[in-house]
Amino acid sequence: MPGLIFITGGVMSSVGKGVVVASIGRMLRSRNFSVNAVKIDPYINVDAGTMNPYAHGEVFVTYDGGETDLDLGHYERFLDVELSRKNNITSGQVYLSVIMKERQGEYLGQTVQLIPHVTDEIKRRILETAEGFDVTIVEIGGTVGDYEQLPFLEAARQLRLELGDGVVFVHVAWVPLLKTTREFKTKPLQHSVAELRRYGIQPDAIVVRSERPIDANTARKIALFTNVPQHAIYNSYNVDTIYKVPLLLERQGMGEFLVRRLRLEARAPDYREWEEFVAKLTSPRHVVKVGMCGKYVELPDAYLSIIEALRHAGAALSARPELVWINSVDVERRPDRLHELDVEAVIVLPGFGKRGVEGMIECARYAREGEIPFLGICFGMQLAVVEFARNVVGLKEASTTEVDPDTPHPVVHLAPEQRGIDALGGTMILGNRRIELVPGTLAASLYGSSVAVERHRHRYEVNLEYLPKLVEAGLLVSGWREDVRRVEIIELPGHPFFIATQFHPEFRSRPTRPHPLFLGLIRAALARRLEGKVGARSAASPLQAA
Ligand code: GLN
């Protein structure tokens, strides 16, 4: 029977439970166990696809087209695995399938109830996903005490009863530091554990999240009041990078504790690659200013995977990306301000809808004309094509029909298979597609290959009718979708680095395997500085580490 680790959260949300989960996964992966991680989101949405990024951050897309919670991104990056849509379970999915089964008569005349029918469906989904792995970590989203979490806690409690020692509970809770008395206050944590016990769950271990390291007294107090032995109280205090958290918890003995507790074979962990990555990440020799242009810039979590992908690429090149957030709505008001930002690379970010679009187009133009290394992602690629059509081809009114349905020059339009779809949820072009890379192009040389497999999330695409005009004016298509002839990558020969993709490269970047397009972008920015186009901030050659 595979091991299950349930993670619950106490006191408040947004304290980095997902990173703790991912770090626990890393500790077990470093011992070469096969590890899977599941996120439970107790909301009624079937998936994260229909949610506003302002509220929930980015939608993470899995290879099989799941539109999931951003925690799955942390899991993939820390575990170095590819997870499926099944790894994100929501109340919406659970209720939907219970109700469908009821309509189909599968419950044979029974009264369908929260317990056992809903809890059985939750257990079935968890066990199905856990199949074949040594350990599966299940993060129960939200905070203990939330009404909507109850069926999930109940299902977890039942699994412990059924599977005994194969199930471990880890509770993650915030312990505030009271500035006036410089004291750690454990009462909220104590209450959250008391609440958990009310549902029949006694945690086996506690991870204390805190601003600074907690002292032994605080740990002792927590142990006493929560009935958890002191050696199973771990502390994840704030550190300068999330990638240090597995090392922090490992040093405190948490990896060994879990292995023992799950009765797994004792193995020495191997952190060589991870430590090497963290060392490079935290001691960069250069700083590269990357302009990030989009409309959700007030909430950087909306672009989480892109930020992480930049960090991975930066670490490999010994450069720390310094993100300069460019609100595309502001650019519309003051396009002249762009020049003052002094950025060394520009990313035009993914997005939807009309607001801020002209600002994103302006950013693409700024990078093209200023010969600043440029990466356009999804909407960023579509808008780079619009910009090129307007300002290079001369089709002044060119646009995407997403923004202007009546444009005389729809250089970007709804993909044919998207026409007639009226439901919003789960209906975009989603997940992996194979891409043919055109030999001799920048894309082919960056990938070092003739094919790529990347994840998608879009409805619109480059209108092939306009391609001859665009190509004639100097735009190069360097990546084609393999199954149907669709533009996947464009570039501008003659520009030092101008590349844009219909897909989302960020989802496949890993700490120790940075994505070639992000690597290319940072490398190009460093090379440009070396040529003296921008003020050098370091005497050493920025390319040495490449
Ligand atoms: N709005 C665009 C589309 O639907 C781009 C989507 C995106 O950037 N993810 O095609």
C-alpha cells in the first residue's frame, strides 16, 4: 500500500503551504522514492480555468490540459515530475460526479449523502491518483475550520482508519511574532490543532511557519498543547528563496522522520544538484533588469511560473533577474515612460481581453525598435504580430478579433475549432502539442532539436491568410504545430533576440533544467551588455557561466 501524507493548514492562508508540500516531496525524491502530489481545492469551480487571476494567481496548465491551481507548479518544479489534471481535486469535480452517478441510477435507490457518498468519491479519487507511487502527498487547501473543507478532512480521517500507519498527517500553521513583546504567539496554532482534533485528526507532525526561527521554548509549548512530540515540530521560517525550504526541513530531521513514520526503506538523501542550484541562485554575479509587461502586474502570482522560469535561467547564467513590472494600462497613458525604465529584456505576458492591450503592443514595439531582447508569451506573441503588422507591414488598423471583432485586418483570429463553442470552462486549446522547429532558426538552435513539446492555453491564433504579407516584411515562422498547420513560434532575424510563442514555455522550466527560451533571453541580455549597449554592472564576462 502506498504511503499518504495529508497536509492541513491552520491559522491563515497564504503562508506557503504549497511550498512546504513541495519541499516534503523534494525530501522524499532526494531519497529516490517515487512521489506524487495532489492539491485539493474545496471551491465549487470544477477547475481553476474560469477564475480571475487577481484572486487566485496563475492558472497552471498540466501536460494533459488540466487548468489547475498554481501549487501544482511548485510540485512540478520541486519534484521534477509532470502531473496530470487528476492531481487537482475540487469540490466541483467531486459533486459533479456524485450527481451524475445519481442521475444514472448508480446508487440503486439509496439516499445520496455527504457521508458516505461524497467522502467515498473523494477517497476514490485520492487512491486512484496515488496508485503506483511510493508516497502521495495530499494538500488540503484552505484553513482548518472552513466549512467547505469538512468532507475532505472526513475522507482523510477515514483513510487513516482504513490504512493505519500508511497515512500521516502534517499540519502547517503560522505562528506570529508579536513585535511589542518580541514573543512568538502559539495560541492561534493551538486552536487550529484543537479544531483538527474535533474532526478526529491528530497531526503526527507540525510545520511552524514563522517570520524568524522559533526558539526551543516555543517549540516545547507547541508540543505540549498539540500532543505532538517535540522532535516532530519543524520550523519553516522565512528564507530568501523558497528553494531553500527542503534543505531547511531536512536539516531539522523531517525527511528521516517521514521515512520512518511511513515505514519506508532508510536511504541517504542526495541533494547535490539541488544545493548546487541554490548556491548559484543565491550568489549571482550579475543583475539583469527584465521588463514584465501585462495587466495583472499588481499580483505577481498571476505570472508565477514565468517568474520561476526566469530565476532558473538566471541561476544557470549566474544572473539575478530583477523584475521591472510594467502595467500595460499605464503604458497606454504614458508610452514615453518606457524609455526611462532602462530594461535589458522585455517579456510581453499572457493575458485575455481588451484592457491594457495597446500598452502591451507598445512594449513589443519598444523592444523591436530598441533591439532589446524580447520574449512574447501567448497573448504576448499575438500582440507582437499585431504590432509588426501595424508598424512594419503598414496595416495600421490590424488587430486581434479578441480585442476588435470588426478590425479590417484580423491578423490574429479565433482558431477554427474554437468557433461555435459557447461554454467557458475547459474549452480552450489546452495542454501538450508537438511543434516542428524550422532548421537554421533561432528556435531550433535554442532547443538544439527539431521538435519541441509544449503546453498551450489559448483560443486565438495567427491568421494564416496574412502570413505571406508578414513573412515578406521580415517575420519568420520558426515553429509549426505538427498536427495542424498553425503558427507556434515567430522570430525576427536581424534583431539580436526577438522570439515569441503561442505556447507557454514557463510550465516546463525546472530549477536544474532551465527552459532554453528563458536561457536564451537572459543570455542575450547579458551579451548585449557586454557589447556596451547598456551600462555594465560587472567586470567579469557574463557569459563565462553559460
Ligand atoms: N487571449 C489569448 C487567446 O485566448 C491568449 C491567451 C493567453 O495568453 N494564455 O488566444
